[in-house]
Amino acid sequence: MRRMEAQQGEERVWVGIGSNEGDRNENVVLALLLLSREAAIRIHGCSRAWLSEPVSEVPQPVYLNAVVEVGTALEPADFFERLRRIENRLGRRREVRWGPRTIDLDVLLFGSRIVETPDLRIPHPRMHERHFVLYPLSDLAPGVRHPVSGLSVAEVTRRLPPLEVPPKPVAWGRIPRWSTVSTATSSSRA
């Protein structure tokens, strides 16, 4: 996969993206488009799309998940606020914890930073146990180390317990063709 080099003062950030309401592909693509239009954020790459079962007792449709790698000079709280604005613009409702979502944008890793505030925890506190996060993150950053455990993304992914219905990669429907975005191909990693 073609990768862009980080610019001076930029930190690499990995964002989990998920949707299971409405046109999931369109929701994810629109989130990527809005993210790409943020002046202080540069998209470096996007994983394959993955279909995954919800991790919730709340009845809901299957998710379309991906991970996007970006570069930014923003501080974590400012970056998080930009993600919230994109979610709101795309109709995200926060009525039921772990309920269905038009779009969900989660900061997974922010360089090697560890952030713990009432509104934001980085690295994402449950990423190490979520197949739907680690499979697409492994597409982009298998060698990146978790700042708390010290394990690489690939190592954490290998430690996941098997699922009855694991996430599966699927073809993107209408992936944007930005010059700054390249997607991992199905031949890049299993």
C-alpha cells in the first residue's frame, strides 16, 4: 500500500469507522469525505471494508467497519471534537449505549499518547478485545505498538479469541478516489 509521509509536527492517528443504519457504505464514505475536508487533518490511508456482527445485546443490523489513518497537528481533544461534529452532521444519535449507528468515529490510537479524561480515553479502552477494530487496523498498521501493552497490532490481533462469525472483508461500494487516500487491497493481509 502506498503511504504518505508525515509532515513536520504531525502525529499519526488511527480512527475506527462503523455504520449499521441506512446505507452503511455511503455513511462511511461521507465520513471519510468530511474528514478529508478538515484543514488540520490529512488522510494517509484507509483499510479494507469489513462486515461484522454487532457486539451488543441490542438487536441491530450488521456493521460495516474500517479504519482510517490520518496525520494531524491538532491536540487529541480538538481532534475528538472534529470527529463528534462529523458524526452529528451525519445524523448520529446517542440514545442507546452500543445501539445502532448511522456513523461511529472512534479515536483508536493517537501516536503513542495515553489520554484519560472524562470525555476521551486513548488508546481506545476496548480496542484490544474487538475483532472489528483490530482486523481493519491490521490492514494499515500491523507493526504499530499499543502504548500501554507494548504489543504490536498484529500481536494483539493474533491473541483474539475465535468468533463463531468473524468479521469478513468486503469490496467497497463507492470508495472515494482522493489523491491522498490509498486503500489496502485484499492481497495486502488476510
